[in-house]
Amino acid sequence: MVQVAMTVNGKAVSANVDSRTLLVQFLRENLRLTGTHVGCDTSQCGACVVHLDGKAIKSCTMLALACDGQQVTTIEGLAQGGKLHPMQQAFQDNHGLQCGYCTPGMIMTAIDLVSRKGNDLDETTIRHELEGNICRCTGYHNIVKSIAQGAREMAVQPQAAE
Amino acid sequence: MSATGLGASVKRKEDIRFITGKGRYVDDINRPGQAYAYFLRSPHAHATISSIDVAEAAASPGVVAVFTGQDVAADKVGGLICGWTIHSKDGSPMKAGGHPILAQGKVRYVGDHVAVVIADTLAQARDASEKIVVEYGVLPAVADPAKTVGAIAIHDAAPDNTAFNWHLGDKAATDAAFAGAAHVTKVDLVNNRLIPNPMEPRAAVGDYDSGTDSITLYTTSQNPHVARLVLSAFIGLAPEHKFRVIAPDVGGGFGSKIFIYAEETVCAWAARKIDRPVKWTSDRTEAFLSDAHGRDHVTHAELALDASGKVLGLRAHTIANMGAYLSTFASSIPTYLYATLLSGQYNIPAIYAEVDAVYTTTSPVDAYRGAGRPEAAFVIERLMELGARETGRDPAEFRRQNFVTVFPHQTPVIMAYDAGNFAGALDKALEHADYKGVAARKAASAAKGKLRGIGFSAFIEACGIAPSAAVGSLGAGVGLWESAEVRVNPIGTVEILTGSHSHGQGHETTFAQLVSDRLGISIDNVAIVHCATDKVQMGMGTYGSRSGAVGMSAISKALDKIEAKARKVAGHVLEAAESDIEFKDGKFTVKGTDKAIDFASVALQAYVAHKFNGQELEPGLKESAFWDPTNFTFPAGVHICEVEIDPDTGVTTVERYTAVDDFGKLINPMIVHGQVHGGIAQGIGQAMLEGARYDDDGQLVTASYMDYCMPRADNLPSFQVDTIETPCPSNPLGIKGCGEAGAIASPPAVINAITDALGHEDIAVPATPAAVWRAARKRGLRQAAE
């Protein structure tokens, strides 16, 4: 067992964990932040995407130990003061989710996409950038619409830095 | 129409918890003291087991117990069942091989359950499983459904590897129709095997309470009550009153979470054996191996036409791969959910279908989104397309010429279509798809060296499953009604208890819209309770696009009773005759006066019971109903797909996709469109990307997302989705169901488009770039395009 410490959603956390503990296990099992999901074994589905120091990563492919001392943001850390993040709101507005299982990873990926590609995203760009996030329910049609709206809204609603 | 009533695109109530990470799926649930299960699975497709030595595993760190088939047999735990009995042509019942929850002497597919290790942590269970020593006697694998004849028997109960040889329709009349035909169109089709892949893998937590001798099973189920019924009555884990099944938020199902599987059963059984909660969560490769697969038909079909282009008859012979065991509803899929739809949208006087259901050493095959109906649509819509091409007819007008136009219409294969407007959907679809412009678009593609094709699919399905007596007469072991209970609380809020289960369909919103519409209350004052057998008394769950047509009809019936009782209470409070009470927009008024009371106040009066005689009118406001449909419902529509192919690479893009569906009345158009989008994506996946592949040794070589191609966002276009509305006459809301339509309609639309682009060269599904490239070369189209 080894000690790991990091900041998750703005809160300092630490625990003794088995050294093979993955970040997603640390979040789900140790911190009970169960919004981050596991949908595959091969780093392809993207249900586990969180932000590490502000950048999207797949938490199923990262050891918790490797995140020692860093800042992690999960889906639970997006809404501020009871107000949804514009990307969360966009997913509801556009029916961008059905079963909800891929949704946290989609939203975390989408926010990262905006930070890399800006607020004016065309359909081709959004579809291409979602290569690492699989949804089985929506056919992506409304996810694409959601991300385009969320990106525009993020320009007018400034976000707290992660 | 109110802002939250029937027909309004109300934003979903359930979204808030999902977009904030507060959903509660089975793997999010942990029970105090829980142990973890890991299943040792067969690495062989077919083998006898001569011995299993678990001693070293059992002595490993953290291990609580190791169980094998011997322990299951010693406890007399029943095997998994198939709940629909099909009879062969000769009248004999299907030959169902035993399906133990842990192997007893033999394994029959890669992934079959050999032993379970239960330990304090999952890592310990997994590590210990590697120390189990199994002596296998490897037998030949039989993975190809067309090669089971003469192969080694997989089950003693079915020496010829055939579960049943079934047929439907009038053979003599159909043969006569073909004898008089001016043209016969023939096609050989493979309907590719698919793996459902809901994004949430299956999971279970078995929890035993020794104080009350009762079991709670948290499980990823589309139908928790059916799970309890089977686990209790057939497998014998505990009587129903001491057995609770809870299916909380479930991350998609598409059919694969209907079934009763070994893993969930073992968790519930083992929890009592070790007197600790037992948790199992499937990883993705386990899901590929052990979730029931879908489709996998090999079919030869023929269509008889007269000289004018009128369809005279259809005949089909299908080999249906059932996999290694008959899964929960497997036998009904290639029979009554398949051949009964072979008339499509067309007036076909004679139809005859034969189905050979065979065992192979592969994962069991059962319902996957559409379940039999996509297979039927693929047969009829490929035949119609080919029939049009072979006789030089426009594919749209050839279909129109043969549409059923008079309702009700009795097909030769059981179904009686009650209502529809097939030409209406076709007209609208042709307009949306700009059919008139297709020649110009083909020319534009050709000018840049590309091949463009257009394909039609005029599908019909039977949903609203199903009239209980009717399915009972066809072999179903259960009735397929639905239940509802409406509990009006004293302050006027409402809880709806439903036997339907939502795993992405948005029932918490759509069902609340019905209540809002009927009672004039806000949807925020309605809660939908749908996931636990101790809250909802009984129900049949969600599949077959049934929750609107059947589940909401039950709620509607219970609301009728609520309204009738509330009128009586209002009459007493307002001191008026019940017949003078009017109810509108949430208000009871006395006809011709300004005396009024709102619904919430009537609810309170029903509970305080001060204004009426409690012996004559029972206090309280709570009603229940069971709705048993009188007919199936018949969603139908026309889908048009347009593709462009690069003949140099075989890369095919879906350029336009148009869907015009008739789902009857819509509750929430936004949700309906979302269901159609998802179904189309799965159908395009089947047509172009997805396919389970077994090698000759019976190894599943597509058991991860690296090998099985799930549709990604950039494989798909945005879809143009619209509806027409022919209300369903057989239920009070006029709704038909929309959950499966996209997956049923789209595969033939896509393949018809691709073969159109390829100059009618046939192509196997999935039409991957490699397959398209080969087909284009075979046809010489690479040169032609240049």
C-alpha cells in the first residue's frame, strides 16, 4: 500500500492504496465519485474521461499514483454554486443523452475539445474529435448538437479555472 | 397542448442526475462486507471437463469460496430456461439442452462459466482463479450455423444440433403462386451476428439477509420482475416474497439485459451460501463473450411477381443460429417475431417460411434491438429492391404498387395490420430525400470519380408486445400485459408505479407528461417508480417497443379510475351530483356554476374523508390497473439512404439519411426522434461496421472495441427524421412504439444504397471498405468511375 494525494474537484484528498490502483478506481471506490464510469478494458469507450490539470485523460488507463500532487476534475466538479456548466446544460437542452452512461465522459471530452479548438465548432470537427468516446444510444446526432451549443455558451459564460 | 402535456418536447427530468454524475447504476452500489466474484470461463468452444481442482485457489489470500457446477448441483439450483416453447413441423416440442449456471461436465462456448471465485477483493478473486486446474477434453467446435448438419452433437438432447424445424404459412398456396409467376427474384442473405454492447456492462450485487432469510439482487435488468419470477419459480433461489430484485439506473439494454444470465444468478445464490453480499461487474471482454448476441441468420428467399409487377408470393428458408444454449426468449425471435413480419408493408397473397434453429458452439443468441423484425425487414426489403431492379421498375413506385392500402389487413402470416398510411410516409420521405435530385447528385459524384447510390426500406414491425392470450397460444410462457398503480398523495403529488423499466427511454419524463396531461398537475409533482419488485407489485418490463403502447396504456387505465373516484369526492365536497361535475385542466367544477375545487384539494379531501361517508366511498386516492393489449401495434415507415463510395479505397460514406415513420400519436417528439437516431446508428453499424466473427476453433475474434467496430460519431451523418401520424386504434393513447424502428429499417436501406452504387453487385454485410472495394473491383467499377 502506498500513499497518494491529489486535489479532486478543488478538495485535497489522500489515501493509502494498492499501487496498481487505477485513477478511475480511486475516484469510484475510494472517493465514491461514481459519476466517472468504466465501459471497456481497452481505453476506447471514453466513459471514464476526467480532466487532469485541465486536460482530458482516460482515467481507466492512468495509475492513481501517477496523478499524485495533481489536479483532477470529474463530472461531479463541473456545476458551480448549484448552476450547471454550460456543456451540461447543453446536453439536457438538446437531448444529448439517453441512458446516461457515456454522458459524463462525453461532457468532459467536449469541454476539453472547446479548450483546444475554440468556441465555434463545426460538425465535422466535433465528430472527428469524438473518436475516443462511444455512445450506443443516441447515434451521436444530438451529442453533436449539444457540443456545438455548449461550446458557444462557454464563450459567453466564463468558467472557473480547473 | 400544454407545455408539459402529451405531444410536447419536454426536456427530460432524469437528465439532471446523469449530467451531474449522480446516476445510480448497479456498479455504483456497494453493500457492507461485500465480496467480489470472478468467473473462470472456458477457453475452449467445446470440451468435456474431466476434473476441476480448486484446492490451491481456495487457499489463496482473501478467497472466501470457490464454487463449481458440483456445488450448484448439490444445492439443486435449477438451470437457466427458455420461456417460449416452439414446436417443430412434426409437432414435437423444441429440443432444449440443459443450461446450468456453472458447467457440469461440459463447456459449449468460449466464455461458458466453469467456476466462480469469491474473494475480499476483485484482484484476489482474479488472481486465485488462475490457480484453478481444469482438465478439458477438447471437442471439435461448430461455429458456422450452415455447417451443423453431421457435426458433433453439442447437446445430447439434440443429436442433430437442431432445436426445432419450424414453419409458418401455406406452402401449397405459395408454391402455386410461384408456379404462375412471370418473374421470380431470388436472394441469398446472411444477417450478420451482432453484439449488443450497451455502454454499461452487466453487473450484479447479491445480498442475503439471514435475519429474514431473504435475498436482494441488484442487477442490470430491463425487466426486474421477470428476473425475479424466473430466479424464484424456475431456478428456485428463494420464493418471490423473500426475493427482491432491484434494477436501478441501467445504462442501455437493447435487449441484452432482458435475459436471465448465469452471473447474476450465481451472485444471488452465492450471497446466501457465504452469508455476505457478492458483487460482480462484467468487463467489456466478458460482455462480448457472455451477453446474448443478436441476429445471425442464413436465408434463401424468393419473391414471385406477375407481369404487371404485382407481388404474388414470398418464400424463405432460414437457418437461425441459437448459439450454445437457448437463452431466455431465444426461440421466439427467429419464429414469431420474424416470419410473421415477412409480408412487410405489402399485399402478398401467399407466404411460406421455414426456419431451422441450430445449436453452435458460440455465445447464446437472443433478442437484440428489433429482434427478428430487422431480419424480416432485411429479407423483404432486399427482395423488393432486387425485384424492382430486375424488372426495370422504380424501387419507390414498385413498393407503392404493392402497398397495403385497405385496413384492417390480414396477412398470410398471422398479423392483422390495424391502421397505416404507407404511401403517406413514402411521399414525405421522397420529398425530404430530394429523390428527384438523385440523378444529378449521382452525376456529380461520378464527375469526381465516386459512386453514389440510393436505397429504400419500407419497414413494418409488430410492437406493443403483446396480447397475452395470443402469445400464449403461440408458445409464450408468460402474459405480456403491463401493470400500473397511481398513488395520489394527500397534497396532490403523484407517484406512478409501473412494471415498465427505463434504461434510457426517458419514462420519468414521458410517463409524467401523461399524468400532467390528464390531471392538470406539473410534471415536477409526478414521480415514476419503476425499478424494484418490492415497490411495484408485478410487471413485464421494457423491450419490443412496448412501454408506451402497453405500459402507458396501463397508466392511462389507472388514471381513468383515479378521475372517476376524484369526481365522486369532488361531488361531495362541492355538494353537487357526480353527474354535474366536470374535470378540466386540473379543476373540478359544477356544471353551470362557479363552484370549483382543484385536483390537489380533492386529493386532500379524499384522505381526510370528512365530507363523505367512508362506508359508502372508501377514503384515499390510489388505483391500479393491468392493461392487456388486444392487438400488436404496427409502427411503419420509409427510410431512404444515400451513400457515396470511393472505388479506389472502398470507403463508403452515408451522405444523406431520411426517415419518415408512423408511430401513431407521439408523447414527446424530442425523445421519439432520439430513439430513431439511435436505432438508425445501430442499423448502419450492422450494415457497414459491426460483425461478430468466430474462427474455426470457435474463438470469438471480435471480443474488444479494437476488433468489433462500434459506430463512432464520424462514421455517421446527421439524420433527417420526420413522422406522419396514423393513430393506433387498439390502445387509448393511439401510440405504436418507436424504440426499434431505426434498427429495423436501416440495414436494408443502407445495403440497397450500396448495391445501387455498385451497379447491383451483391455484397455481404457488414459492407466494410474492404468488402466494398472488392465488390467494386469485381464489377469493374473502379475503371468505370475513372
